[in-house]
Amino acid sequence: MTLFEHRLQSLRHRMTEAGMDVALITDDDNVYYLTGYYDYLHMEFGRPTILVVPRDGDSLLITPTIDLNAALASARVDRIAAWNDGMGLEWRADLPGAVKGAGKIGIEPDHMPPPVRAYVDDLAGRDRLTTVTPILADMRMIKSPEELQLARHAGEVAGAMMAAGRGAIADGVPEYEVAIATSQAGTRKAADLLSAHYDDTDMSPNTHFLQIMASGRDIIKTHHRASTRIMRQGEPVFLCFCGMTNFHRFKLGFDRTFWIGDAPDDQAAVYEVAVASQKAALEALRPGVTAESVHAAYAEVIQGAGFEYPFRCGRATGFSFLEKPQLVTGDTTIIQPGMVLAVDGSVSVDTFRAQVGDSFIITDDGWEPLTHHPKALAEVVL
């Protein structure tokens, strides 16, 4: 049994326990997780792809004809129904038969495209619809050994990008040059890993997602993209790879703050609190505790130093940027071995913000770091 077949079998088992007759999967990441199908045009181009998983019976992939060859090559499903623009009922043609006789139909309410949702509502009636999202979130929460190996390799790619970005930061250099350096380093590391360890020759090594970074006065813009701004001596520089660390579709979080030359005393003091807040979170992070308790340890350090209540301490990652659980107040999920979590430390003031972030595998007695780069103040002053 392949990994994808095992996942579909596990989904069917959970559907049976929940009394769900059929599930309609429309989230790109969940379609990949369950079938191995990726890099198809979806709603950005007005073309829905829908994975139909009955509790009993054959799985069905409804996807545009323009992507049929890719589906035939990668999708591990029982049947594929291709549809073409403007022909007949398009993607609607096979849905009535797929849900016929189903008492309870699972959908992904937050990830079902509005046109598909409107059609399914009319087709089945809202009283027959339920959510399959919690089932899939729980399935994906604990990573398999294969996924944990992907996470470790993603960490190597992230490390190569951070080292290259750090090396490109200098007085007189435009921000976009740092982004070019990180992309090249990450792509080359990913290509080496794919060639050495994986058989999927279609999987691209190229990094993507616009580089998140900010320098100087823009440091307070949390998700600023690399621009033509020229970095100068004495300025802080923030690098974030939470979107670019995406090896073999596995995502991680990774951030660092640097200075070109000496760090001003007031900025250094804020930075030290950010580092201390991450350290407190990691001291609290272990199997058996709640997700919100890790956030509480981090927040206590930040508020104890006189700063405002912070955003979430972190989140689970995997084949999506955001998975279950989140390290935030209100999330009572119990931390378990096999989770992959991004854990941040961060403090913001009016003219400066400092952030450090890393990703970790939860082990039987603690955690294993996936990202590695110095964070002591003396080591981030360039």
C-alpha cells in the first residue's frame, strides 16, 4: 500500500466513525496530501478541482482537462473525470452521481470555492452537509516518518537560504539582491537533496514566494517584501523564510534579525527580550502540555518586560503554512510527539521590531530543532 492509499484508507475509517458517507475535498494541500496530485490550475484561473472520497467505493478526481496529463501521472485515485471549459456542465457533471444516496456529505467550508459551494448547496441541501476539516486536520497533525524526513530536508534548505541572505547583507546593497541570493542558495540545496534522496523528477527545486525582509525604517513592516531600498550601515535587517521554506511541498517557519554594524542600545534591549521570549516558549514546549501554555510562557516574558500582549507564539506546519495546533490563547490541543511546530520570539515598538523564529519536531521527551542559525546578539551584528 502506498503512502497516499494509506491516507485515503485512514480518511475513510474516520468518516465511518463520524457517520459521513462521502467527502468533497477542495483544498489544494489536502488534495495533494491524499492523492499526490499538485501543480494544477485551480480557482485562481476559475477551474475547480474536486476530490470525491466515498466511505465505500472508488475515489474520484474531478479536474480540468488542461491538467489531465499531470493528473494521470501523479494522482493516486481510482478514477479521473476531466472537464473542459464551456463544455456541457463542466465540473458539475459528475457531482450528482458522486453524492447520490449520501446521507451526510463532508465538505471543507473554509476551502470550498464559492461557485462549488453554491452548487453543492443546491444539489444536496445544507442539512446534508457537514465539515470534514477537523478530521483532516487531526490526520495531518502527527507527521509520518516520511514527512519528518521532508521536514529535516526543508530545514537544510532554510539554513542555506539564511546563510546566503546573511552573507549578502551589507552597506550599499539593495534589498532585492539579498532575495536573489537566498533564492539561488535555496534552489541549489533543494536540487541536491531531491537528486540524492527522492524519485519524483517532476518536483521543482526552485524556491518561490516573494522574499519577506525589511531594513532600516521599514523594519516595523512585518511582512514587507524585498524592494529597491538600499541598506545602510547601522541599520537593522529582518529576514523571514516562512513562505520560501517549501521543500517538496513541506513548509517551515524561520526568521532572524540582523544589524549592519553595531546595534543601538535601545534596539538591542528589545531584541534580547524577543530572544528570551522564544527561549521561555521552548522551555515550556514538550509532549503533554497544551498549545496555549507554550504561548503563555512566551507572552509572560514579553509583557513582563513592559511590552504589549503579543501575537501567537507559533503554529504547526507541514504541507500547509498553517496547520493544527496554533500556539495561542484558546488552543487547548495537547502537544504530541511527531508534531512540527514553528516557534517565534518577537517584540514590536513604534520604531523597531525584533523577531527570531525556528521550527522543531516534537520528540518523546522534548524537541528536535530543524532550523539552525545563531541568534545571540553578538552573532547577528554583521
